[in-house]
Amino acid sequence: SLGLAAFSLIFSLTPNLWASRLMISLDGQWEFVKVSSLDEPPPSSGWGKINIPGTLYGFNYERAWFRRTINIPKEWQGSRIILRFGGVKYNSRVLVNGKNVGGCFNGYDAFELDITDAVRFGGQNEILVGCHDWTGVFVGEKVDFASAMARRNIELREVPQDRVISPIGGHFAFYGIWNSVHLLSVPNVYTKEALISPSIRQNQLKVDVKIKNAGNKIETITLKGNIYRWDGKGRDKAGQWGIKGKAIASKSSGKVEIPAGETRQITLIYEKPPLEQWSPYTPVLYILELKLEPSGDVLRERFGYRELWTQDGDFYLNGKKVHFLASSWWPTTQGVTREFVLSQLLPLKKMNAVAFRTHTQPWQDIYYEVADEIGLMMIPEAVIWNDDTTYRVFDPKFWENYAQHLRSMVHHLYNHASVVMWSLENELTGPRVNEEHPDTVENLARMGRIVKAEDPTRPITYESDGDPGGVADVIGMHYPNEFPEKRLWPNDAYWLNEPRYHYGGGGFIGKQPFLWDHKKALYIGEYLWVPMSSPAPNT
């Protein structure tokens, strides 16, 4: 359990602590137990230990409970207590002291739950998280995996044809609390979200702030935003980023009334902010400190002043043309340390790569934090990889869940300086998602329009699947010039002025053979699938 002693270290940080916010990591050792159904009370025995973030392997209608007990001080009474999850697979439910406080159907979406009414202040609190394996997002009759695989000699992920109603990603058979968990204490009126949008072309920084009044009466507040240099250290014991020096820029709102139970948005705009630009060569980071008065809420968000855009077939970072040399590989299935992430990403810098795509899913939060600091541009990928016959692509509910996942990914990772482009999927085209089924192509294009509505500041791409509906800013291709079909080095080293067939995944949305006309940027996200049927690790 997380005891009162641990909290007491935090309470001495500020004299006005009870009016401010605290964020405490719940990562670390939890307990788990596999069960036949989440509808029955968890058993009293049979629990094992697991480190969170962490997952279990299972695919044949497995369910599991994850458990942790914490002490919440009586001094927190009067604040709102929030549980924040970076991602839980799949179709989760959360109980606090036996009371169901919510959950999340999608397996890769960040979500938070207000658990105030379920908390025992000044005592122990049991947190239970119930998870399904991937069958928790199936529809229809129960699938007999053993007979299906014996009868058809197919891969496991191909068995549930037209059954999967929610994105499952590449590592579909691992389930559990795969990303970080935090406990927050905030005042009744608090900043729920702040989206920081730098624009080098407009020489402007825009901040859209959503403020929630969780109290029972109307409140009048003022918002002040101060920008500082980041102090170069990790978060403090209250979960806040450190600052150094005096404020570089400041903005304030007028007075805003927020009715009880409602949320209001305030926008702060900094014109010509005196900020250094973030890049792979100068990863300068700043802290935006948002203060609400009179509630006392203080939120610090870290960001970088940079902008990536495309023009006439090229990438531009902060107004300078950049060669988008990138890499990618499969994610881990268990929690990782900061040291492990550095051991993976720093070698990319040494080989002069400037970007990295998080293959088949958004990765754990620590990857983006490290990339912010070392200067590596990141392309988070939505959790759609292949499986167009497995997904219910003719069911509107599938596209609704997919759209919700995209919105969640964008909002969760929005303020990372390293995140410069969104990949909406990977090799989804196939027998049922192609130009012979125009509704599926239009739905893919609609997903792109949804992402652009949520984030108009970053380019989007469809990894390997071309340009559905003309929505992509960057055309994604896989394996267009592959050995052994092409082996005429060096005569065949430059081929972009000739039409080429696309060999990646199940298809390509657009004319084949493809000829790049330089109207849109081109991103070849995978290549050189040699020297054997499976690639070497980390290639």
C-alpha cells in the first residue's frame, strides 16, 4: 500500500498545499488474479504480484482483476480525487472500495475518473481494475479458437472474422494496465486540460484551457499563464515540473463565471513569444504555469516552441527544410524504465536519425518525455494494424470507437514537443478496406478529418495506405523498392521519378503503380524486409 508517510513528504512542499494540486504515481507493485468473469466478486485468494505498467498474456476469454491499496489522508477531504490511467486493455471497469466508478471500453485510450464519492478519507482505499483480454471487444457468439485454427491453419489474429469492434493494435494478446497510473488531488475548480499550440509561421503561442467547476455553486475565476524555462529535472514530489528564473512571458484572462458542474474554455494567446525553438539539435523546453484564482489550482505543462509542416513535397521544421530520416520497431509489452528508453532512443540520434514512429500503437508516456528532452521527433501511431477482415469495418460502431481512440491519443500527447505528426493506422487496406468498398475508404478519410479538427497544427499520414480521400498531408508507403525484386544497386538507387508498385500490407489507396508528383510529402515508413521472412530485431 501507499502509506500516509509517503504523502507526508509531499504535504510540506507549499504552505497553501490544500488549495493546490498533487499528482502521485501509482506505478509499481500491484496484485492480480485471473478469473472467469468480472461480474463475480474478486476472490480472496490466488493473487500474484505484478509491476504496473504491466500486462498478462491471454486470448481465449480471459479476465483478470488488478488491485492496489492506498491510504488517502483525511486532509484531502474537500478536494476532488481523480484516478488517471494512461491506458488499460480491454473493456475495463474500475472499483474503489467496491463501488464501480467507471472504466474504458477502448484498450489504448487515456482516461480519468473522479472517485471522490467512493473515497474513505483518512483510511485505506482498495482500487480494483477489471480487464478483459481482446475478446472483451468482440461481438457475436463465442469463438472456438482451437478448432478454428486447426481447421483453417491461420494466425490467431485472423480467427475472429468480422468480430472486433474496437482497435486492438499489434500486441493484441496482451491485456492489463499497460501505461502509467496516477492519483490526483485538485480543488473543486481546476484546470481539466490545457492544449499548447506553437506556431512558428504565425510567431504565436496559443493555449486552450478547459476549466471545470466540480463544486455545487457558481464560481468566478481568473486564469494567469506564466512561461518559464524548465529546470532540467524530473517532476517534484507533488508531480509538477520544476521552473527556473523569472517568468519569460505572462498572460491573464478576465473574470469568467463557471456554473456548478460545468466546464468553460479560456484561450490565452502569446504574440511574438521570446522563446528559443525546439529541434533535434536544440531541444529547449519550457514550462507553462497556469494559475486559477481564487481556487488556488496550479498546473505546470512542459512544451517546446516548434512547428513541423509540409510544403511542395518537403518537410519543414521551424521554417527549415528537414530530411525526415526516421526509424521504428515493435513496442514492448511490459513497463520500461527511463534508462531503457534512453538506451533505445539515443543510438538513433548517433546514427543521425531525427524521428521515430511508435509502431502499431501509442507507446508508454515515458518514451515521449525522453524524446522531448533529447530532441527526437515522434510520430505516434494509432492502434490499427492490419486486420481489415477481423475488424467490423462495415459497422458504424467500429468507426465510432476508432474515432474516440484517435481523439484520446491526440489530446493525451498534444503538449509533447517531440510529437510532430500523427499516423492514423498501419496497413489496414485489404480485402474489405479498399477502393472497391468506397464507404470504408471514406470512413478512413473521415478519421483524418477528425484528427485535423482536434489538432490543426500537425500533419497526418496513413502508414502504408496512401492518401484516402485526399486527406493525408504525408503519403505513406511500405517496401516500394525491395530486394530481391530490385537488386540493381547502385543503378537503381534513385527511383522516385519512375512509377513503382507498393508492396506493403494488403493494398494502397491510390493509383498503382504510384508516381510521386511532389505535391505532398512522401514517408516510406518500412523498407528492406530482408534477409529473411522476418526482420532482424529493431529494424
